[in-house]
Amino acid sequence: MSVESLHAELVELLGPRGVSTDRRVREKASLDGAKMSPIIVEQLPLGMADVVAFPTDAEQIAAVVGAAVRHGVAITPRGKGTGNYGQAIPMPGGLVLDVSRARAVVEVGDGVITAEAGASMVSLEQAARETGQELWMYPSTAQSSIGGFLGGGSGGTGSIEHGSNSMGFVAALDVVHAVPDATLLHVEGEEAQAYLHNYGVTGIIARATVRLDPVRDWHGFYASFDTFDDLLGVLRPIGGLTPLPRLVSGDLPTLANALPFDPAIPADRASLRAILDVATLPQATALVQAAGGRVEDVRPGPQPCVKISTLSYNHPIEWLQKTAPGRYFHLEVGGHALVDRIDEVHAVFEGGMLHIEAQYDGSPIGMLAGVYVSPEQVYAGIDALRALGVGVHSPHQWHVDFEVERTRALAARTDPQGLLNPGKLVTELAPGAGKTMGGRTTVGSSS
């Protein structure tokens, strides 16, 4: 491996501002959302980049990959670094390929939009809305890059209707394999799915074409309840309204109290937040009132809806952790037991608190927080939850655990030297890994 000679070539390719060996830049490029996992925090630092490249378009992404391969330098792709749990950390050092400057929205067509890997999901949504369309889905961190969301995320706002991002959202990709003469390779349909949610180990996503729907009149809907049980009683019915909601989230009072102040999230009450089609507002209101709750506010327009998105998936856990640093951990959970056996679910861990989401098949998912003691405590709790009929996925590891055999077979062809994000494709998964919960694919939100 010759980082020095690679650095010299990258300066020729990208110019001096397109590559850095500055320590502060390398440190920043070597971090992701791993701080949310106390198990991973205990193992930090896991690695630091030797050099960081900032290509500005898809063609430059391909050129950088080819250069790194010729010099035998490991390549770790990076979008905005807003999600994931160690998957974006360059464990062997080498090159971090930061695609955040390759952010052009290339084209908006009928039912599809094409953008380079560093384009933010919110910029895609805005471009689509200018043509009377909207994304099928976007992650809870709307500023995430499309490349990061496809390479590391699973779902988010829109997943109630469309499922995960591996369920038809992606129409086509331009990808780059780890070969010396690397170029952009166009893949479509089922072939493109093999590059999703595997952290770049099969190839670097340089450009993506994803699906759009006709724009709808969405409203941000806030309700509150005396108890979390009251909220759980309406979560699945609201999640099943027709037209389907874009998002339905719920928190018990302690979690809701940790969220940023908003008069529509009153203190010491369970909070339900949803993005609803205007036609379903009367039904949602009736369901809330029949359960003894009250509607706190209804806010029309895109921005209020994006705000609700930022309070979904693992974001309430992040806010909870800020109230008591180092105290709480979480697991990704799913299944009807989250509603039907909630007291037993909460009792598995000291201080158990569930953030819950309605989901595409009617079976809810969520993030279960608890007081952290040790890795062994977490792993024992996973077994206890599964005994209750709860599907569990552990975020406290960084391995590819979705379509592993398909990924391994493709990577053998596309990355013969094993230079793409080393350390992420392993033969033995960590406890709690595996991208299925209750017999279906998990829907998490990362970037």
C-alpha cells in the first residue's frame, strides 16, 4: 500500500482542494453514528483515514476508485456520515472516499429522479416537488446523501407504503467496481439491488435513479395521550388509513419529554406524530378522540412534515441519550408484541422505553431503549425479547447482515483484492445481527 503515491495522483486528478491529509479532516472523515452504541464506543477508535478524497461528480468517483486500486489502498465510502454504527469507519486506514461534493440532481423524469451520490435526500425531494412529484421515501435525517441512504440505510418516511429501499425504490444505479481501470457501470432493476445496504463492499454507488410518486397534500399531525397504552391502541389503525400515511411515530411520556420543545408535544404525555394525507385527517382525529387523546396541532406543508421525520426512527433515542450521556442503549425491534405485550417488552431491560413506528405490513417496528450495563446484558435481553415474539436487530456491530451470501458472491467478482470497506463483510456475524425481524426485512433509517 502506498498512500503517499496515491495522494500525489489524487492531487493531479482532483486538485489540491479535492484531497486532504490534514489530521482534523481525516479524524472527521473517520467518524459516523457509532457514538449511539455504548458497545461500539468501548471499542473506539476503530480506525482513521490516511487520506480523504472529495470528488465532485460521478466520473471523478470512478477515477478515484481506480487510482486507489492501482496503489493497493483500501477504500471506505462516505456520504454525510450521519448514520450507521461503524460501517463508515475506515478500519484499516487507507482512503475515505467522501462523495458529499458530488451532489448534482441530474434529471427529473416521469416517475423517477437521477442524482449523483452526494446529493441530499431533501434536495431530491425539493427537485421532485417542482415537477409535481415526490420521493417514494427519504430517511429520518433528510440531509443524508442518496448514496449513503442506499448504501447504508433501509427506509424512513414513506416506508409505510413502500417498504424498505430494497423493495423497488431503486430503478438504476451507476456503480464503480474495485478494479484498476475503474469506470461507471450502469445496472438496473434486480441487478441494482445487490449494491444496496452493504456499505459499498460490492461497489461504490456513484449515481442513482430512484422512484417518485405524484405529490400529495400532506399534513403534520400531532396528538397526545394520558398513557402510552392509549397511544398504542390507535397506532395500527392510523397506520392503516387510506390513503396510507407517510409516517406514524409514537413515544411514551419520558421519551417525549426528551424531544426538542414544541407546544404540540406537551410534557408528561405520550406523543403521537404522523404525516397524513389531508383526506384522512377527520378519521385520524376521530380515532385519537375515541381513545381519550387530544389533537394538539395540524400543520400543512412540506417543512412541518420534514420536522416530524426528524423525530422518527432512532432520533428520539439520540435525544434521550443527550439527557444522560452514557446511560442508555437501544435495539431495533419489530412485531405485534410491541403493542400486545408492551409491559413485558419494557420489563426486559431496566428503564425500558419504546419508540414505535407504524410499518408497511401492519406490524410495527421501533427502537427499544434501556439502561446500559454490559454487552452480555444486551445480548441476554435480545434472547428474552425473541422469546416474547419480538423481532430484534442489533445496531451494535458493523457487519453486512443483509443478503450476505449474495453480497459475498458479488464482491468476489467486483472487489477481487478486498479493498472495498474492509472489515465489514465477515464470515461470522455478531450477536443480534441479521436483517430480519419477525420474518421480514427490517426497515431502519440511516445514511
